[in-house]
Amino acid sequence: MRKDERKASEPKGAYRVRNWREYNAGLIARGDVTMWIDESVPTQVSEAGPTRRGRPRVYSDAAIQMLLGLKQVFQLPLRALQGFALSLGKLAYPG
């Protein structure tokens, strides 16, 4: 159906905030970045270990899916995703 064929007589519903506490809490919750990462994912990533020059590392499917999900959610280019993942690793496993 094309836009110009829509019925123009139907009014748009009016939205009113009735509970401002819940509304404000919802706005704050939009900025919450909580991630649940399976304990096996970081160990599988670290098992990729050092390699010889020119040889690609082998990562688990779970680690790749996790990073691609982060890339999609935060709309990051590849190198920014790499830095983001490294900083998350430092936060999760200091030392």
C-alpha cells in the first residue's frame, strides 16, 4: 500500500506519560550496557595463543559470534571493535 492511499481521516493516538518515575527509569535503562559472557569464551580466545609470523590465529565460533554481535550493536568498524574487545578483556581479566 502506498503512503498516499492511506486513510487520512484516522487520527494518530496521543501518548501521554502518566508515571514519570517509570519513564525516567526507562530512559536511564536505555544506556545500561550489561553483557553476559559465558566463562568458556575468554578461555577459548586465549587458547588461540601466539602463532608464527603470517599464520592466522584460530578462534572459536562462540568468540567470533560474540564479537560480531558487539560490532552490530555498537555499529563499530573492525579496528574499533578490536580495541573495544581488548579493553573489555582488560576490564574483565585485569593482570
